[in-house]
Amino acid sequence: MARHELAQGMLLYSLDSDDTFAQGLAASLGVKLAPHEYRRFEDGEHKLRPLLDPRGSDTFVVHSLHGDAQNSPHDKLCQLLMFIATLREHGAARVAAVVPYLAYARKDRQTKPFDPVSLRYVAQLFEAVGTTQLMVLEAHNVAAFQNAFRCPTMHLEAHQAFNAMALELAGDARLAVASPDPGGVKRAQLWRESLETTLLRPVGFAMVDKRRSAGVVSSENLVAGEVDGMRVLLLDDLIASGETMRRAALALRQSGAREVLACVAHGLFTGSAAQVLTDDSIARIIITDSVPPFRLPLACAARRKLSIASAVPLFAQAIKASAGAWSG
């Protein structure tokens, strides 16, 4: 059996130009990435084609949909959709999209007149090209994500990646998990329950009030829950500008938290995040490797706070589960 194959008739591709995540995934699965051709034309159009016959194969395509120096999220989404369609066009039996970061997941409901529901439109695009399954790490709103798609999905929870660092993060301090806004309460509660099982001791819970309108974040520094004297693990799905995490960390410190560790699935670090996250209210920043932290300069103070918990084992386990189910 060729080393690029997961099993007979199964293939693993990566469309990322920086495929560190995919290489780690391939190593974890004990395979090589299948080859493909990528061409970018002078007008910005592109072409991707597999260099192995996909006929009858079960195929997994890795592509994280964050913007980077080479491609916007729209470029990456289009590349992934067209590659999936190409694989199906040439006879692939099943194609799973392995998407560590899913673009457009934040706009999952209408909050203003005539608002789009972008997540649902993205779901329709994946379905239209024949995607068999979508694997995603920590969607913005799990219920909205699951309801948007008609093809099967696998939602992987980032706290499972952070659990690998649980003993280091917890130390011997009194511990609490907090959500920076009401929308993340369930996410934080699930991690609190998991940590109690892992650490065999009580873990507290808190929530910080937050409101957003027209992109402007506001709050009154209201904290629900007891954090006095505790180390607080502040859990969210992503960091963009960093303002939400800074405001929440300040509120928690003002409520008596001993220190605040920001634990976030996707580190986008847009705009002035490098400056915002230097705030002393945030002691550490822990992200997964779903998005490389390329926007944080190596020499900045925020980068020196940064640690990475790999989500590769979660995706490797998910791929093995799907491959086993399909072959069975």
C-alpha cells in the first residue's frame, strides 16, 4: 500500500501553502499527503487538480479558511469548493472537508434588517459541490453550525486540545473557567465539567457581560460568578482584535481574579491585537494551531505570552473514526 494512502482507496490532501498543520496530521495518521497541482493565473484565478486518480476513493481535504498573505478567506473557500467538486467530478466516492477554521461562521443569524446569514450560505455551497462531511474546530455557535448544514458535520471542541495542558494551566491554584460573553456560556461550562473530571477537584464558573453593535464592543464590567483569588481560564472561540478578551480580563481582575489566562481556539490577531493583548490583565494566551499566529510579530510582548495547544490529535481521531465508518 502506498504511504500517501490512509487505507486502500483513501487519500489525504492539503491545500494550505503553509501546511504545517496538515503535515502534523499526516504524521499522526502515519501517511503522506497526496500530491496535487496548484496554478495561479495572472488575473488571480487558480486551478487545482489531484495528481492521483481519485476514482472510488474516500478522500480528506485539509484547508483552514483564514486569510493570509497569499489568499483571502474567499480565495481559500473557492479553492476548497472547487477541489472538492473536482474530486467528485473524477469519481471520488466520498470527500470530507477538514477545516480547522471555518470562515463566515460568526454571521449565523440576522441581527439587523436585511442581514445575511452567511454561515447558511457557506453550508449551501459545500452541499452543492458534493461534500460528504465537514470537520470543524470550535464553530462560533455550535447549534447554528449544526442546523446550517444538511450534509453530516463533526464539531471538535477546542477545550479537548487545551486539556492536554490542563495540569500546567491549573497548577495548584483555585481554578475557574469563564466566558467573555453570554454567547460562550455553554462552551465554558463544558470545559469546566471536563476539567473537574480531569483534575478531580472543583472548578468554578463565571461569565462577563458583553454587548456588540455595529462592530463596537461595550460592557459595564459585570461579572456573574465567583472568581476572587482564583486563576481564571477565559475561554472563547477566537481572538480577532483582542478587545473582547482584554475587556473580559480587566473585569475579572477587578472582581478579584488572581490571574487570567486567555484560552482561544482560533488566533486571528487582526488590527491592533498585538498592542491590545500586551495588557497586564492577561497573563498568558493559549491558542490551537488551527491558524498560524503570523500576524503577531515575534518580538512583541503579546507573542511572548503565547503558547500553542495542538488540535492535530483531535482531527486525527475524527478522520480515523470517519474512515472506519466508511470502510465498514
